[in-house]
Amino acid sequence: MTATTFDIGLNSFGEVATDNGRVLDDAETLRLLVEEARLAEASGIDVFSVGEHYRADHVDSATPVLLAAVATATATDRIRLGTSVTVLSTNDPVRLYQEFSTLDAVSGGRAQLVLGRGSATDSFPLFGYDLADYEQLFDEKLELLVRLQREERVTWSGAHRAALVEQRLRPRMPAGGIPTWIGVGGSPHSVVRAARHGLPVMLAVIGGRPQRFAGHVDLYHRALEQSGHVPQPVGQHSLGLVADTDDEAIETWWRYWEPVVAQLAEERGFYAPTRERYEAEIADGALYVGSPETVARKIAEVARDLRLNRFDLKYDILHLPRQARARTIELLGREVAPRVRELLTKEPAHV
């Protein structure tokens, strides 16, 4: 890896924004996301990705449709368009292939995917899947989607969808498919699975010191080699906000981060959002909150330590003002990204 090939991306979970204290409605938030993708491209961001959720105050339940809107000539024409993540376990691989082959075609080859099992399980009852099949669903559907991307015609059978016999899907993806990453939340088995298929990994680091994933990265590269695959990229997804000063960023993010984490602590057993824990996550953990120089130095440090090829910042959080979201996008693209590459050039990442 070289600094010139290091990518900076933006991730959104479609969380509803505010404007001068007014909560935007769902339609306004969706239109805002298209505007933010346009701003991301103008600011020099490499990738704009949208998640998949089925919760109140999230509007990212139809990600391919939203990304298609972003792909239009009136919105963007360069920035790569992806997901963060697509819950493969409760999607049909055939339909997913067709949606993203279409997106790739209309965007001029800019589509990509990050696939995951889903840390939130809202989609399982919504689409009639049993959580007892959590692992089997992902393994089976990943195998099928990879084959659909890499083979011209597919004959396949499994436990969770109708069999395919010499099926050729259209519209066609490019030979070999589109860039398809595996989202990893901490399981060593997940990085081995990605390596077995020869797919890149995206480390979802949302708490604690990111460098604790160094063992996962080592395991991944060993597993790739043992599986006979060429080296693949490694990325990191984390949360944060960039503002003109450290103090502004810290106080703004705390105001909106604290109630979200408090709700997650109640629902899913997350840690309590104390100010002490918050500041520790900024200083040495998984929150990338601060001025452009502060955030750039932190990204460059973890990029060297984990041998990253890409860093994605999740910039939206429930009710964060649209002005703060826009400022993060501008500063990330225009100041943080070039500074990260400069720092990596001075002290290159491990290869």
C-alpha cells in the first residue's frame, strides 16, 4: 500500500437530521443524503456508503434506490457508491446481484458492497427469517452471491432459497463482479471466511482501541495466503465528527452521541455513556472527533498499525444538525484526507 492509494470514505446510517432545531422528516433526510453525497464528491471523498436499518429515525431501508439517486448525472459522476453494511443474511443474493449490477451500470462502474450478518436483528422478523439460522444464512448466501459474481452461469442449491439451474442473471456485472467487502465486527471466524472467498475486509471498530484488531489483520493475511488468494485491502469503519477546533467537535458530538449510546446501553447492553469514557474513546479509542489535524493524525496512526487501505467515517448520528454534518464532510475531504496521505508518505504504512 502507498499513501496515494489510501481511500477516505463516508458512511451514513440514514439517521434523521435537524435544521435549526427542527427535526427533518424522512423525505427531507433522504434528499439531504443525496445533497451530502454531492458535497462529498466535491470535497474529494473517495467513497460514499449507506447502511441498511429498519429502526425508527433511520431512512436507509432501501439502499440501492437511494444510491441510484446519488448516481444520477445531476448528483455525482466520480465518487464510488457502496453500502455500510448490507445485511446479506436477510437479502436474496439473486435480487441483490440484480440491484447492484443495475447500480453499477447506471453509475458507470462505481458500485460496491460491504456485506455483513447484521449486528441489529430487526430485519430477521421483518422478512420472516429465524435467528437460529443466523450463521447458516450468511454462509450460504455469501457462497451464492460470490458465485453469481464470478461465474457466467450458476447451478446451485441450498436450504434457504429456490435452487438455480444454469442461471445467467442480467444485467451482467463486469467479469469477476464488483468490489465486495466483508464487514467484520470482531470475530476471527469472519476474517477467515472473507479470506477463504478472497474478499477484502472492513473492520467495524465502534469502541475500544482499534489496534486490538491487529491480530485479526495478521490472521486475515495468513488465511488469504493459505487459501491461494492474492492480497486484498483492509478497511476500518468508525464514528466521528470533524469541526474547525477540537473543542467544537468534542462538545457537538457529545451532545448527540450521549443519548444514542444511552439508548443502546438499555437495549443491547452497551457501556454507559459517561463523559470520562467518551473522552477516553476520543483520546485512544474508536471515536474520531476533533479538528482536521487531530483526526488526520489519528487516522494515519491506525492506518500504519493495522495496514489499512481505507478508512470510512460514519458521520451521521441521530438529530445531528445538518450544518455540522456538512462541515464534517467538507473538512474530511478537503483537509483530513490530504493530510492523512501526507503523513503516510512521511512514515509509510506497513506492507
